[in-house]
Amino acid sequence: MFGGIDGFIRHRTSRHAALLAHYGFLSVFPMLVVLTTILGYVLENRPGLRVEIVDSAFANIPIVGETIGSDPSSLKGNVFVLVIGLATALWAGSKAFVSAQNAMNDIWAVPEHARPNIAKARGRSLLAVAVVGVSQVAASIVSGIIGIAGVSWLSRGLLTLATVAINIALLAAAFRILTFRRLSGRQLWPGAIGAGIGFSILQVITGTVVARLIQSATPVYGSFAAVIALLTWLSLHAMVSLIGVEANAALDRHRSPPLADVSLDPSVSGSD
């Protein structure tokens, strides 16, 4: 425990978590622009679908939901905006995962000369973006099924366990992809399991609290509340994930020789 706390301070993990949350936050608003543009294409010349969208879950999305509720006909598709939005979201998302790589490499004491160059770091970041995207789609589908009326408590419990399993698998994959060092299963899974359970608890708590706060707020203050809630949500998730990495490294230091003796990732043989 004390080893983990010492590592948390030495590696400035809280600063890494703040930077990770910062770039994650920057990637959200371009994605909202992309979502708005896609909705513009979908709703074009479809007044019946517009009426259905107003009463759907899309109306609860911060900022976008206000436009949907007040004037859905104002949503227009635009190729230029779509391309810029996707490019910006991809840039900010990859920067977030580059920050995560730096944090994990610091925690696992990967020497500076052995770390990936810019191209390799970006490549791993894009792979992590894809893994996180797929896992979050799967988690959203499972969460949506849980919320459907008529689902038995047993089924809800099993689906909840499935969500936890998805989060654990996601974190184990992210820890492996973003750390430039060969890690064994026992070096990955303890922290991934703990952080995955933490992720699931945060999703339940923040999902319920944030939804109620935004729904009860006025349109203007609701936008501010959404921004604050989103930044808090991202910060907590970044902190939980990096604490999981710190726990793995602390456990490894306790049971193994110094980290310098652990083999580097075989994909980085030679200097960059």
C-alpha cells in the first residue's frame, strides 16, 4: 500500500490524470459536432423522424438536446464540418492516449531512450481509441438492455456483471497496449480488475446523479452543469485507471526484482 502511495507521488500520477482528462474533454465537443451533423443528414426531409427524435434519448444529450427540443429542423448536414469534427476528435483522442502512454511508462519506469517515437506512440494511441470505442459501444448496448422495463432482476444482475467484465477487459487491453514494456498476466490483471470495478461503480453513480442534475437545471445552467459533470467524470475515470496501473507496479515491485530487470516490449528492439 505504502509503495503504491509513494509511486503515486513520485510519478505525479494526479497530473497525468488531469492531462488525460483534459484531452478527453477536448475530444467530446468535436464528437458532439459530428453527432449533430450526422443527425442533420438523417433528419433531412424526414419530418416524421424529427418528431420521434424530439421524444427520444437524443433529446437528453447536453447542448445537442436543446437544439433537438427547440428546433430540430435547424440541424443540417455539412461535409466540411463533419470532416473537421472527426479530425479534431481523432487528434484530441489520440493526444489523450499519448498522455496515458507517458503516464504508464513513467509508472513502469520505462527508460526514455526505450520509449516509442512519435509515429509509434500515435499508432498505439489509435489502436487504443479503436479498442475503447468498441468496448464502450458494447457497454452502452448492455446498459441499454438493463434499463428496459420487463427485464428480470436475475437478467439485470447478469448484464451488470457483463458490464463489469467489459470494463475489466478494456482496461487490461489498454494497460497492455499503452505500456511500452512486456507485461505478464499477473502484472496486468490485479489493477485491471480493481479499476474495472471502480469504472462500473462510477458509471452507475455518475450516470444517475448527472442525469438528474441536468434534467432539473435550466437550459443555460444545464449546459454549465453538463460541462462540469463531464470534466469531473473524465477526471475520476482517468484517476481510477492510473491508480490501477500504480497498484500493478507496486505489486510487481513487492514480489519481483527491480523493474529495470523486466523485459521491454519486443516490438521496440533497437533504438528509435
